[in-house]
Amino acid sequence: MIAFLIPMVALLGLSVVAAVGAMRAGRHAPESDSGPSQAVARARLAGPATGPGPARAAAALAGPARPGPRAGVRGRRRGPDLLPVGATVSFDEERKEADLDGVLGALDRDLVGLVPIKRKVEQIASLLLVDKARNKFGLTAPRPNLHMCFTGPPGTGKTTMALRMAELLHRLGYLEKGHVVHAMRDDLVGEFVGHTAPKTKRVLDRAMGGVLFIDEAYYLYRGADSKDYGQEVIDILLQVMENQRENLVVIMAGYKDRMEEFFTVNPGMRSRIAHHLDFAPYDLDELVSIGQLMLNEASYHLSPAAMVAFRDYVEQQMRQPEFANGRSVRNCLDRARLHHAHRLAGNAGQRWTRDDLMRLEPADIVDDDLVAHARDRRVADGRPTAGRLTPGGQPVPG
Ligand SMILES: Nc1ncnc2c1ncn2[C@@H]1O[C@H](COP(=O)(O)OP(=O)(O)OP(=O)(O)O)[C@@H](O)[C@H]1O
Ligand SMILES: [Mg+2]
């Protein structure tokens, strides 16, 4: 008798879950598409005569109340597709389907260091995999909150990681398109009354199905300026991040201390962001490895002497206040390619080998600005302007 009752109860339970799932899907199906809600927003925003107030504009832009927790993810199973209670799942298939190992492997290969960030990305990927597997059994849980904040100094890979994250979320079925729309204050904040909401809406429309990456988000808020429309953007974002989280992932980025201030004055924003990832500045070895990776990608390499010059150069640059980690390395190498090209092309009569076309020499690793600066200083000091310069553009002593 008991043996007969247990499967019956299990079956009943599954049908209830399936029925609730189907009801939710039915009720929210038209709303999970951003189309109709955006049409409503457009209609509401179309009346400049009455001019929607910020709150109304935010409500219109935010779309419908958040759909049921299971909607909005590709491959969500409902009703008869549910696995029976006694079934088992393995993550092999899901990992393969999403080519998760490919994405995570590429992350490891293409990005130097960033170990804590990569670990966090793997955790997020695992959460999403388990979420999908649970869904196969009809185990309901709210869709994981995927809004993120990336903090760290310039050039530490925040934008690069946002692109990778969008790809990952797309492959796992959590984002329909997986593209990234990059926005800063000027892309979102209007200049006069009624200008901000439509401007923000245009950016949000473009970002739907992907990631909205807001760089230096703290510039949205100018506490001292009561006429500033940044707060209107923040209000709209707060609503969209809650109500449209099936369709959009927001990643904010900026310096850690300034983001902290921003969240302190906008606690609602902090609570909407589930993942805070802090990008540390790179050490010298990591920067040199980043440089080598960039050169490999572009089929260049450093001669042994150029490697020494490059290391010296980066070490000097790290002490400069405007140093921007990976970006400074990229800039240095872009300049090196220019110098290399000039060195070769300037020698019209000479024949160059394939290796010559790939190999950078110490003479190529120079910073034009520093060279000019050093030369100006020498002119100002009444010293000779010719002479050897270090890779950092400093005159060689002696
Ligand atoms: N760990 C890394 N491995 C390889 N390249 C990297 C790494 N981190 C950064 N880079 C490279 O450095 C450059 C700057 O990176 P990115 O634009 O992602 O930094 P960011 O943190 O967004 O900077 P910012 O705060 O100034 O916007 C890019 O060319 C990127 O490919
Ligand atoms: Mg960036």
C-alpha cells in the first residue's frame, strides 16, 4: 500500500508544480518578451505635452512586474517534460552543450592572473548549471540575480571580463543574445526636462537580451547638483534591474572607493547587485606576461634584449600615477610596432626576413612622450639633446 502511495504522491506533486509552471508561463508569456512593454513605454513617453514625471517614466521603462521565477531562460522545462523524481542528471551534457569548458578554458588562456575573478566566474557558471538541472525536476527557485559590479584600477580587465561574462551567460541560456552595450553617464543622462528617460530607454532597448555595462557608474550621481538628471537614470535602472532581470544583466564598473560611495548614497542599487568582483592591479610579472600574450596574438616577439628593455619600461611606468595596467602595456606595444615599422620601412634598400618583421628590438621600446619630455628638459637645462635614452625615455647616465 505504502509502496503504491509514494509514487502517487510524487506524481501529484509533479503535476502541481507543472500546473503552476504552466499557469505562470501562460500568464507571463507575452510579457517576457520586451516588445510589448517597450511599446507601452514608447506610448507613454510619446506625450511631451504632459511630460512624464521621472517616476512615471521609470515605471513605464521598467516594464511589467517581474515574470514568474522560471520564465525567461532558454530550455526551461515545463509540465510533461519534467524528469521523474528518481531520475539522475549529470553536468557533462550541460557543460558540453554550453561549451562551458571551452569558455572557461579560453578565459584561463587569454587572461593572465585574475585568479579570484576566474574562480568567481566558475562559481557563477556552476550556480547556473545547477539551476538548470534543478529546473528539469521542476524545483522552483527564483532566477539567480546576475547583476554585477566590477571594481578596480584602470586597465585591470573589467571591460574584457564583462564581454566574457556576457558570452558565458548567453551560452548557458541566461541571456538571449549575449552582446554588451557600453554606456557612460553622457549616454544616459539628458540635458533638459523630459530628455533623460527616452535617452536611457534607447540604451536599455539596445541592451535587452544582453549586458548593459555602465562604466564609472558613480558619475550618474551628483549629490550637490539638485538640477542633475542622473538620479532619474538611477531610478529607471533600479526598476529595470528588478523587473526586467530575465532580459538584462547590468554590470557596473569603476574605482572601488567611488563605487562604495555610490552604493552608500544609493543603497537600493547595492542590494540589486549580487556579485561584487574586485580586480587587483597586476604585478610586474603579470604585466610582462600580458605583453607577451598581446605580442603572440599579433605575431610579434621581443628579442632577449628587447625583453629586458620592456620589463624595465613597464617597471618604470608602474610608478607613474596615470599607469593603466593592461592598457598601458597595450599602448607601449602599439608604439613599439610603430617604431619597428618605421625602423624597417625607413631602410628602403635593406632586405628583411620574416623574423625581422616579427621581432621587436630595444630601440622600439621607447615612449615618444617621455623622449620628447626628456629632450625638452635637456634643452631647458642647456644640455645636449642628442644622446642615448633608456627605454623609458630617460637620458642614459654618463
Ligand atoms: N589579465 C589580462 N590578460 C590579458 N590582457 C589583459 C588582462 N587584463 C587586461 N588586459 C588587456 O588590457 C587592456 C585593458 O583592459 P580593459 O579595457 O578590460 O580594462 P578595464 O579594467 O576595463 O579598464 P578601465 O577601468 O580603464 O576601463 C585590454 O587590451 C585587455 O585585453
Ligand atoms: Mg573598461
